[in-house]
Amino acid sequence: MVEVDHLSKVYGGRVSVWKVSFRVAKGEILGFLGPNGAGKTTTMRMITGFIPPSSGTAKVDGIDVAENPIAAKARVGYLCETPPLYREMSVRGYLKFVSEIKRVPRSRRRASVERAVELCGLSDVADRVIGHLSKGYRQRVGLAQAILHEPPVLILDEPTVGLDPAQIIEIRRLIRDLGGEQTVILSTHILPEVTATCSRVVIIHEGQVVAEDRIENLTDDLNAGQGVRLRVARPVAGLDSRLRAVPGVQDVRASGELVFDLRMAAGDGPREGVVAEAVASGAGVVELSPQAASLEHVFMRLVTRETAGATA
């Protein structure tokens, strides 16, 4: 449904996105992950035809976005990070206006507007002026305009920014409901968002894809070693480096002065070595408990590994 092939964007001498490639099947919800500045928004803008690529191609439903932008855009609903709303219009009036721009058949416009209002939880504010709404409700209006024409592809850039916890749950449920009927690309740096709604992820860092797989496969790969959380009694300078030097320890991440998350080879040897090193350093040991890898562990490991490789 969406095909991205060696997509790149270069501004002057600065590379923003470099040879990004991935595929999204019909009805799939794909999480497009990366830290701020990784190139997520630039990639989304190229897929939607908002900006042209420097090289590479993006196709929506088999249509090349650069060669036939009008036909491609008709098949996409796009929620950018800051929705371009007309604040002086009412919610319902704005959505009617958008339905005309998106060429929704006249006979279906009223039903399309009411469907979007209901799905996005806007019924109570449908006749209010957009500029008088909270940021969370304005975000919902932006989502409503994206789904208004029932496009086969939805591209959502940070869809829950500004929403309260209850609203976030509702939007996540809506995205899950849309998946299966529509192909969804969800771009975000909020990892629980992806875990709650997506089955597969593409992780981008410094403009390049560093991982692409189903979430369970990525976490299973990391769980091939043992995850352990170490809590010590006293802070000791350089303890993370000392733990990293223990035979069998693969990775050490400090979560404060007294807590460390470790990845290590299977077996009792590395655990015994970690306990011995913590005691010998004077930090002591309060707790040593197994930890299953999460998407957050995968993300941080990939991002920090790529950054270390780039600066080596």
C-alpha cells in the first residue's frame, strides 16, 4: 500500500534523510520511531508530497507521489504535528470546508463530516469556534480532517500531542479500529504509543533506518541475553564502567545513581561477577532482579549504538 524506496532529502550540504526504504501492507499499523530530529517529519512530508525528495521514490497505492501528486494525495489522510486549522471557523464548518477541498461527493459530505465528528469525540464542540478550543480538542479536529474522506492510507505525525491521558486512550483506540480498514503510519518518539497501537516498527536515527521488524521480534532478539536490574546501596563514581568490564556483561545503562539495567550472557557467572564487583566497589547490593526487554530497551540500544559508531 505504501512503498518507500531509497528516499533522501538533502538541504544544501546537510543530510536530513538518507536512503530510507520500507513497505507498509494494506491494513497494517506501522510505528515510525526516532528521537527528535531523526528525520521522521521530513520523511512523512515526502511521502505525502508536501516536500519533494532529493532522490528516491515514494508510492501510495502504487502511485508515485512525485509523478502523480494529486492522485496520490487523494489516497492519503495526513495529520501533521501542528494541524493547519482555520481558528475563526467552527469545527463543523471547517470540516465541511475540508470535505469540499478533498472533493468528497456532495451527497456524502454531511455524513462524512458527522462520521469524523463522532469518531474523534467532537460532538460536544462541533459548533464551537476552533480558536476557542483547547489544544487537545484542536488536535482532534486535525485528526478529523485527516480521516474525513476515508482515505486508504493515514499518516499521523505525533497524533496525541497535547491530549490528556483519557483523550490519548481514545485516540489510540481509534487508531487501532482504523487499522485493518486503512493503512496507518504512526510517527512518534513516544514509545508506549507504538507498543499500544502498532505491530511493526521502523526505527530511524540521524536520517537512516537502523531497524525494521515486528515489535516481538525486536524484543526477542534482545531477550536472547539476560536482562537484569541492579540496585545498589551507595553511589560510586564509575561503577557503570566497572560493571561493563565484568566478563559476560554486554551492556550497562544507569537509571540514576543507584539503579543499573544490564544485559549479560546466559548463566550464573556474569551475575556472580556483577554482585562481586558491586560489593568490591563499596556500592553494595540491594537488589538483583531479572528484567524482560521492552521496546524502550531496543530503541535506546539502537540509537546509542548508532551514535557511538558515528563518533568513533
